[in-house]
Amino acid sequence: MAYYQYIKAFHLIFVITWFAGLFYIPRLFVYQIEAFHKPMPDKDILGKQLKLMAKRLWFIITWPSAILATIFAVWLLILQPFLLQQPWMHVKLGFIVLLIIYHLKTHQFYKQLQIDKVNKSSNFMRIWNEGATFILFAVIFLALLKNTINWIWGILGMLILGILIMLGFKIYKNLRNKNSKT
């Protein structure tokens, strides 16, 4: 199975590009939502450009990467089915299900914003942007550490990371509000 490492490499490449898309698309949503509340002609000019950027990112990078990462992952599991008997793999696959749900929900936000349906605030999207980070953190710890005690520490680390990100978000929001008032 000399080609196993090549399949694994392609899987990792597409996981990385998938996450790159998932990290950037909510940022574009933040800008789209903020542009939606600007006066004309800024609203139209920015709105069109941001919709185009989101469409290209979503359908040229993110969706194809998600599909290819999944295909290569299934291929890896077919080549080494014993991995499906590992407890850490069960937990990892649970996080992958969460990632797919996150991706599909992000697609829903994408479709709404493409038709100028703004249901969420830019602050919500800033927080939403961190969802993929939490999932990535958990999956990396599980894949590298594998045993129960270590991945429990990894999950605990993920929760601490979440708390730190939320604190950072609060501090950023307060600084931003302070600067906008002056």
C-alpha cells in the first residue's frame, strides 16, 4: 500500500483548503451584512463584489474541497477498516458530522445573503466564524493523540480555547465600540 500516503496527503490537502474556505466565508458574511446597512451606492457596489467573492470561494474552493476531503477520507477508511474499531475514531467521526452540519448551515447563510436576506448580525457571524476552529482543534487532537486520556485533555484544551476566543471577542467588541464613539 505504497499509495496510502499519497491518498492521505491528498486528504490533508483538501481538509486544509476546506477549512480555509470555512474560515474565510463567515468573514465575507460579516462584510456583506455590514455593507447591507450602508447607504447607496456603497451598498450596491460592495454588495455585488462581496456576493461574487463569496460565490467563488464557496463553489470553487470550499464545496469541492469538502467533497474531495470526504472522498479521500472514505478511501483511507476502506484501505484501513480497523480504524473504525478505534474509540478515538468514533469521537473524531462525531466531530466530522458536526463539521458537515456546520458546513451545511453556513451554506444556508450563504444562500440567504446572496438574495439580500439578512437574518443575522455581523457580530453573530464573527462568533459563527469560530465554529470551524473548535472542530478543527478537536479533530487534530484526536487524530494525533488517539488515546482516551490525551484526547480528553485535547477537548478540555478546546474548551479553554473557546473561552479565550470569546473573551478576545468581547474585548475586541468593547474596543471597537469605544473607538467608534470617539
